[in-house]
Amino acid sequence: MLPFLGDTFGNPFSSHAFGEQTSRGVEEARQSLAGFLSCGWDEIVFTGGGSESDNHAIKGVAHTCRGKGDHIITSQIEHPAVLNTCRFLEKNGFKVSYIPVDRYSMVDVDNIRKSITSKTILITIMHANNETGTIQPVEEIATLPRERGIIVHTDAAQTIGKIPVRTEELGVELLTVAGHKFYAPKGVGALYIRRGLKIEPLIH
């Protein structure tokens, strides 16, 4: 990071020489993260952190899919960036099912299955809990809504860099990354958005 905190300071979206240098650094980072997640470089969107990525994913799906339905499924132990976003959406007419967990902080896949309705547009379950470390069965959860067109998001902030996190293996359409969990500067995150999925941007 040191070159980009000193000499290579240009706006990566500008066409001047300073911007071109920085742009190469950003694209190298994008390629590196894409390789880490086994996804395409064009499926990586950089954000201001994990909380912004969660907000982008959940609000983006909510606003894009409102015509299809207004129901979201999550768990009771999600990160505040997920729970508070869901509560905000509830104030704006959305319905949210908060799935309980067992004594080991594990969600029951059957409970999620039973909570799916014809109005469900999103399931958002964290990959691992930030307090207990419990790894959720995201791969199994992601198979539930395939035929119904329900989008699945997981917050993988706690697992990236600690256990393998491969988007195709997990089967999710959206995945949150918090950069400072694996040596990026604070205030840097990313959102994996599966190629072909279009969601409303958080910032216009």
C-alpha cells in the first residue's frame, strides 16, 4: 500500500498519467481478489467496507426485486450491518423473517426452507458468526431457492483469509468482503456480484 499512500496518489478514474498508475494498482487488486474468490474480475465491486457491502447487497436486491416480492430471510445473529439494514427495510414496507439459531449459533436449514414464500426475494445468512465463529451451511442454504429465483447473499467478512471461500462452491449470488480482515487498509471492502445479476446501486 505504501506507494499509493505517497507518490502514486492519482484518481484511478482520471485519464492523466497519475491516474493511470493508480488505476493499474486498483485493477491488480481486483484481479488478485477475484483469484482469491475464484470468480471473474468483473464480478468484484470495491466499497468502503463490509458494512457498505452488506447495505449494497440487501438494499440493492430489495429495490431491484420489489416488483417480484417484499420478503427477506435472515438470521437473528447477523452482523448489525445486516440486521439494521433489514430493520430499515421493514420500516419501508418489507417483511423480514429472523431465523433463530441453536445453542451452537447454527441456523436450521429446514427453518429457512419453511420460511420461504412466494414473495421471498432474498436470503442473507453470514458465512461465519463474528462472536462464536460458527460456520453456517451456506452451500446447503444456497440450493434452496434455485428454482424460485431467490437471491442468496452471505457476509464472508469473518472467513476470508482463514478458510477457503469460493463463490462457485458456496453457490451465492452476492458475497461481502471486509478488507481489513486480511491486511487491506481500514475503510476498504468489496462486494461480489455474480455476473448477470443487476442490482440497484447504493450510491448514485
